[in-house]
Amino acid sequence: QVQLVESGGGLVQAGGSLRLSCAVSGGIFRIYLMGWYRQAPGKQREFVAAVTGSGSTNYAESVKGRFTISRDNAKNTVYLQMNSLKPEDTAVYYCNAAVSTSASWGKGTLVTVSS
């Protein structure tokens, strides 16, 4: 069974940076499409960024140019570098691992951006 554990969330001022990590165990990491999603209070969960096993990336328009997703297949870890943070980036950030029709989620890490 695949397990995902996020870390790196916290409180940061607008304009600041944070780096989220997601450690994956119990599966073949390199074959997973890895993604980051977020859910703000009172809103639905939304896509943030994704990276394939070979390193191709995709981003939501709202974070393009500010966030960078990357992965280290040797460490079974995916990262989300978040720069120029805005108060509207405040949310619980979730890590997702997907292959074929299967998907697994972490429990999330809270990011709070103060104005």
C-alpha cells in the first residue's frame, strides 16, 4: 500500500517562500505521476502542479512562474518550491500519487500566508 507523508508547511509572510516535501513509500515511485493539490477553507480541492516519472511538469495558471515541482526518484520524494507567496495561496496542500486508475493521497500540510 502506498503511503505519502507531506512536510514543510507553516506560516509565512506574503512574498516569502516555502518548500514542501512529500515522501512516498510502499510503491514503485518512479512510475507514479506525482501531484500537489490544495484546499482552501470553504473551497474545493484544486490542482496545483504535477510531474511525471521522467520529469515533465504541469502547473495551474495561478501558480505558474511562482511554484516549481520536482522529484527525486532516488529518494522517493516530490517537492514543491513556492516563491512569491500570496495570501490566496493559504490552504492545506496535499500530495497525490497516481498510476493507471489508482491514486493515493497524503494527509496534507497547512500553508498560511499572512498579508
